[in-house]
Amino acid sequence: MNSEDFISQLISETGLTQEQGVAANSIFESTFLAGNKNKDFIIKQIVERLGVDEAQANIIYDVGVGLLATGVLSKIKKMIFRK
């Protein structure tokens, strides 16, 4: 999943504006690591940069993580089936 697809899907599933979707993508690209170590930091960044409350930030985080996981799994499946 490329950035444009991620942003489009995030906007579709969360109701963000294009500008907020781009900002959220930037946050995930610059801070996301596997696991929950950065969850609080990412949520704080979403609240501050997107101007949403913490509940909405949690939803955006959950959707974003789900999209990222789906994209990673999709790439792994493609690599496995190429062999």
C-alpha cells in the first residue's frame, strides 16, 4: 500500500479531510514502529496536528495501524507466492 492509498483509505474510514489525512500519514510514516511503544506519542501527535479529540485520535490510530498491517501482510503474501 503506497502513501496515496493509505491516505485515501484512512480518509474513507475516519471521515478526515484530505489535509488531515496527509498529516496523519506523515505522523505514521515518521513515528510508527511495530508494537504499542509509540501509541501514546502517535495519538498525542494526531490530537495536536489534526485538531481532534483523544477518542477520535484513538480511532484514527486503530484504523491506521490496521491499514499498515494489511499492507504489510499483502506484500508478504505477494513475495511468498512469487516463488
